[in-house]
Amino acid sequence: MATLIQQNLQSKNAEFASKFDKGHLALPPAKSYLVVTCMDARIDPAAAFGIDLGDAHVIRNAGANARDSLRSIVISQQLLGTKEILLVKHTGCGMLTFRNEDARALAEKNLGSHIKSEVEALDFQPFPELEEAVRKDVQWLKEQALVIPGIPISGWVYEVETGKARQIV
């Protein structure tokens, strides 16, 4: 039996598909760039960053984490030709609100002690300071042998309160 969320997906998709006319777009992104941003539901990357369908790859994960994005970045660059990276973290990010120990304890409490060894090995990669996390992730990307050397890599903060993005690096 489908949940209300699944039913919503089906009905909204049917409505979308009935008007869809972008099936001709090429596989590689037309503007040859990618955006790494957070999975936070308050961010609409297409609207906030002016990304039209087919323009760019958008990689989303908790905290706009560069390390979590590396596999997708390599695929985007090597197989699909992207040549620029924009990393966009945001104000009010959940990754600012906890430490690894907190996340591990909560996961063990909720999932049971049988997962203790698995969760102890997991680095949730929280960060205590937003702008410094942007700088560190951009620097980390620039140092990776798997990222095309010398390409533009910039770091941004999106303000969920105002909708404005500001460049940090």
C-alpha cells in the first residue's frame, strides 16, 4: 500500500510529465559546472543559484561535504566534462549543531547496541564554524589528485533566512 508521500510523488509526477518537453537535453551539463550543496529541504538550488534544467550537476549531501562528494565529482568531470566546482554550505545547517559523539550515541540509542561497532567507525563530519568549513572543503578539493588541477573551485554560504549567497573563497 502506497504511503501519502508515495501517492503525492505519483500524482505530482504525472502532472509534471504531462507538460514535460525537455527530453532532448544532452547528458553532459550544458554549462560544464557542478554545484555541491546541502540536502537541507530549505534550499532549492535551481531557483537560488539560477540553474536551468540541463545546465549543471547538483550534488547534495549533509553539510555540502566535499569528501562525500568526491566520487560524484570525479564522474562529473571525467565522464561528463564539468570544469568548475561551486561548493555552497548554508546558515542554520544541522551539521553545526552536534559532534560525532552525539550522532553516534543517538544512532546507537535509536537503532540498538548491535550497531555500535559500525557507528563508531562512522565520521559524520560535523563542523563548528561555517565559513571555516567552506574554506577547508575548498582547500581539500584543490588538493585532491582526482579533481582536475587548476579548475575554478569557489566556496559560498547561502543564507536560508534571506535567500542570498555570498562568496567566501
